[in-house]
Amino acid sequence: MNKVKIGLLLGLMAGVATVPVEAQVNASDSVQHHVLGNRLSVGGYGEIAYSRNFYSDNVYRYSDAAKYKNDPSHGRFDVPHAVIYLNYNFGKGWTMGTEIEFEHTGTGSAQEKEFTEGGEWEMEVEKGGEVELEQFWIQKSFSRAFNIRAGHIVVPIGMTNAHHEPLHFFTVYRPEGEATILPCTWHDTGISFWGRTGRVRYEAQVVAGLDAFFFDREGWVSGGAGSPYEFKVANKYGFIGRLDYYAFPGLRIGLSGYYGRAMHNAFPHDLEGKDANGNVKRYDNVKGTVAIGAFDFAFNRFNWIVRGNADYGYVGDAATISTIKRNLTANSAPYKKTPVGKNAVAVGLEAGYDIFSQVARLRADDQKFYLFGRYEYYNSYIPSSDQQKYEYTGKQRLAVGFNYFPLPQIVVKGEYSTRLLKQQYNNEPSISLGIAYEGFFL
């Protein structure tokens, strides 16, 4: 019996099945833990966070940085995610998995101050409110090496999407770079083919495409996976591939990629094809091709945990898309008006050492206390030569802190971090505290 199964079995004996960090389980598989032939699995994870930000929260802090240099600090309490897993094994290889997520204790609408529209207050109503169905799929398993999932699935592009539960990163909030430039957690409706053979886990997906009109300067393509409608527009499709190589116990290396067209994936579908006179429409040949490549790894051995990621992306016709969005009429859907960059990047590295490993009593009690550091650089707007520059979008972030595990399922986190911007802007330091859990109860 391997280490993961032993951990799960011991957790069941204690009343809660654990998901040890050592397992490095892909997030899309986390809802599918069946132990001792159980038909029903119930689990989840949740996070509670507090932060104090020692910089201005004014929407003009980048356009007139000197004016807001000495603004007072501000604090926030938050429940970023509270998730319930429900999974059922019907038998004969058929399973059903769900992940229901409550974000920020929301009720479906919220007042938000729009940075991109001069600080105007807007009532934001998201599809399904802030209660999201992040996974809902039916799966047929033919063997360990070949499974088919159909439904609403996690899109495993980058480290954070593939491993987004709170035991899989040191920081109080999810790693900032990937969470800025990519949908996070990225989930969409489609079909997945996956399996594991030897040391390799593979996954190939076809899902609904991104919508270029929701791309923007601050988040690159991160808004493109959403939908303001009761349905997801799928005029175009996205193609995803991911490989994870488990080189030896404690080391996982991952590669993932996305390709799809994001233009003409809006509703109504009126910018492509021919008009009433038989003429090709003006933007018919604008494709908005999106290509993303990502590398990530996780090492957990010798009382060290080290994780890293590198993501790079491309949007074709970025300047043209930006112009089209800017000229959309007021009767258009609530699309983003700010430009989208041709490229975006996010790289990050974190390392932590378990100092309790050096204390025999604490080690025997399975308590862990990691001191960690993290560095990342990301830029959500790298323009083409014919686009305007906005240099504040390139940020470095440094963080140092601790993760205390009194039990394998619970972590208490604390960190000091600062964003480092170019010289003409003000740096953005903060402190954050959090507590999170992850486990299976049945």
C-alpha cells in the first residue's frame, strides 16, 4: 500500500481522510478519492484570511503616484474560498464528481469600484452569483491509464489551476502572478481524456473557447473564461494538454498548454460571416488566437518543499481587439473596455523548510512548521509595438512567512509581502494571516 493510501486510511480511522501535501494530487482528481470501496465521498477545503495593506487603495495610485504616497493603510477580512466536494461511485467504472465553491461569502452581487472606468461604482452580478459550480462531471474509467470525463471540469493550465487547494501553496492567498493573468480557478465545460501510466499522468481536453471581449489590461485573459449569460458561448473551442512526470518520490514536473481562438466567441454572433448584402464583415478575419505554455514543478523531500512555475502567453490581433472593444456601443454586453496586451508572463519560486523536523517530539506528533520565502514576477500587459505602454502592470512580489500544520489537514499561515514596481510608482507592502483546511469526511 503506497504512502497516499496509507495516509487516507489513517485519516478515515480518525474520522477524516487527509490529503497530505506529499500526494501532489491534481486538483481535478481531488474529488475522486475512494477508500475501502466507499460509494459516496464527501470533503472539501476552505480558507479564512486577514490582510493589512500599507499602500493607497485609490484607483489613481498609478497615474499620480506621488499624490497617494502617504495615504493610510487599509485592512480586509475575507473568506476567499469555501468548497464542498461530493462524489459518487455508481460502479462498473462510472463515477460522478462535483465541486461547489462559495467565494467571499457573497450572495450573488457586490458593489465594486471599477479602476478601468475612473473609479466608478458598479453593481457586479456574476453568473450564478459567487456560488460557483467549479466541477460537475460524469466519468467512465476503463483502466488506470484511460478515463473519460464529460461536464464541467478544471482546466489544468499552470501550477495554481492544477493544484489550487490551500495545502499546495505557502502564501495566504493563491500565487498572485498566475491568479492575475489566467482564469483562477479555471473551469469550463467540455470533455477530458486522462490517465496515468508508469510515472506519467496525461490529460487532453476540449472545452468552450475564451471570449476576447473580456480580456483586459489588468488581468490579460483571466476574465475570458466567464460568462454573463445563463449559458457559455461556444462558437470557438479551446484545446488543452497537460503532462505530469513523477520523476521519483517527492518530485513532480509538469508541462501544460492551451490553444484556441477567442474572437467571434461572443453573443450575439454578429462580427463574423457575411452581411445582408453578401459582403464579408469587417472583422471576419480577426481570429484572436490565444496560445499559452506553462511549466511547473513541486519537490517535497528531506523536510523541504520547493515549488516553481513559469507561464507565457500570446494573444493574436491584440491591438485590433483592443480597438474593437473600445468602440463597442453602450448596448453591448458588459465587456471590458481596456486594451489587452499581446503577451503576458508569470514566473514564481517558493521554498520552505520544516523546522519541526529537527524536534523529535513534534516530528513524532506529525506537526510541521515551514519557514518559507517566495519570489515572483508577472506582467499582465506586454503590448505590441503599436500599442500604448502601461509600465505599472509589471510587478515583482517578495513574500516571507510561515505555515504551521498542527494536523495534516489544517494549516495556519502568516506572511509579510511587498510588490515592487518601477521607480515612478510606490511599492505595495502588506501583512496577511490565514487559516485553512482540506480533507475528506466520508
